Amino acid sequence: MSQEIAPASANDRRRRLFTVLAMVVGTVGVIWLIYWLFVGSKHVETEDAYVQASTAQVTALVSGALVSVPVHETQVVKKGDVLAVIEPADYRYALARARADLDQTERRVRQYFANDKALAAQAEARASDIARAQAELRRAEVEYNRRKALAGAGAVSGDELTAAETALASARSAFAQAQAQAVAAGEQQKAANSLIAGAGVSDNPEVAAARARLAQAELDLGRTVVKAPVDGVVTGNSVEIGQKVATGAPLMKIVPVQRAYVEANFKEGQLRKVRPGQEVELVSDIYGSKVKFHGKVVGLAGGTGAAFALIPAQNATGNWIKVVQRVPVRIALDPKELADHPLRVGLSMKAAIDISEK
């Protein structure tokens, strides 16, 4: 009897264990189903997310030796703070030359106007000379014709007729000379007028060009003081006092951490219901799960990361293997939360997008 009872008791224990196991599995399944229905199906998550920011590259806009670099790596700066100073002496001299050139050009253009007035008066005088010469020519023609008519009757001597003929030739020559001088004066006036036509002294092209050179000289002098373009943290500072920099040379970077955002890389199958404006909950490794950031989806990238890689994947081969692709999703963070818990570019994040709202 005892041998028959022992197997029965073992079977009962096994049945109870299987029953308990089935109940546990069933309970876990029900809990998972409830979680999926109320939470999991309404969120998509990824740990492939990192803090990013639109970093400002600071470059030298003029060349020269650095005489001051008052900032250091990791320093927090405000927009307009001085980051570096380039030796300004050469640019001060260039500015002085540009000012002198503008003054000289204005004087030269004023002389153009004065010459134009003088040539206009000269042209008027030449017109008067033509009128006088024409009057003299007419008088000489009348005198000559009158004496010629009288010479036939013997009333005028040959000497008088010759004198009248000479006076007529001289009058004609004087008239022709007056006309030539008037034409020359007119051409000179046109040439002078072309230098000032359509503009005053301040609007003259030569003055405008000199003023532009002055403005460029002022701009270059101002650019010897390199200022922060945005608020942020100094990073990548690679310059020292005394170093000579060329135009366009990178000096440092300013990371606007107060405007940081998150770039989360979701699998392509997770993006079916992701839309701009959806709420996002994020956790940073640096602060742990106790600090939660809240943000919104700004938009999806125009392609996957592989599509814009330096060496894109070559899928048109016989050894093709399908790889699940990820698409970057840009997430804007709450500025107040970002101010309370600052982040740095490159930090890891965990992002969960609420896709329950269509």
C-alpha cells in the first residue's frame, strides 16, 4: 500500500507544479497583454538616441596674428562675448587710407562739376563768337558785293575792291574758326558731363566705390574682434596667442546646449504611426530614470543613416542580406527641463513616442 501511495503523491505534486506554472504563465501573459493593449501598443521606444545641437563654427574672417584669446575650453559664453582678437594695426592703417581716398575722390568729383560749369560757360561764349563772326561775314559780303557792283562803273578803285575781297575772306575764315571752336567746346562739355551725369557728388560712381572701400575697411577692422555668434559652451578651441591665422581658418566651436535636441533612430517598422507633434518621454543615462525629459517630434529625416553614409551600402549583389534600417527622428526638448538638467552633445538617451494620438 505504501508503494502505491508514493507514486500517487508524486503525481499530485507534479500536477500541482504544472498547475502553478500554468497559472504563472497565464498571469504573466495576461499582464503582458494588458500592458500591450494599454501601454506597449501606444508607444514606440528606442535606446539608439543621442543629444545633438546645431554647433556654431567660429572662423577667422580676416587674417593676422592673435593678440588675445580670453576664453578657454568648456567656458560658457553669451552671444557677443569676445572669443579672440586679431592684431588690428594693419586694418587701422587700411581704414585711414580708405578715409583719405574717399575725401580725395569727393574733391575730384566736385572738380568735375566745376569743370562742367566752366565748359558750359565756354560753350556759350563760343556760340556768341559764332554769332559775331556770322554778322561780320554778312557785313563783309555786303561791302564786297557793293564795291564789286561799283567797280564796273569805275566808281571804286581796284585797291578798294581788293581790300573788300580780303576782308570777306578773313570774315569767312573767322566764321569757320568760330564754328570749329564751338564744336570742340561742345565735345569737351559732353566729356565732362559724362563724368557727372545723373548723380550728385554723393551718388557719383567714383565716390560710391570709395565709400564702399571705406565700409569694407571698417568691416575688416571690426572683424579683428571675434565674437560669439550664439550662447553656448566653448569646445574645440585650438588657437593660442601669437598664432597667425588665415581668413577662413577655424578657431573654435560654440555648442548651444540650451537649444539641444535629440536625434532618435527608430527602426523602419516602428515609424508607421509616428507623426510630427507627438509627445515624447526621454531618459538620459547621465541623470538616470528618476529624471524624465519631455519633448515633441519635430520631424523625420529625409532618409536612413545608411543612405547618407560616406560609403553607401551596395545592395545590388548576389550576397544581399536584408538589414532593418533606422530613420533619424528629431525631437525637441522642453527648454525649462533642459535648463534644470543641462545635457551635452553626444549623450545617450532612451526615447518613447506616444503614438496613441493620430
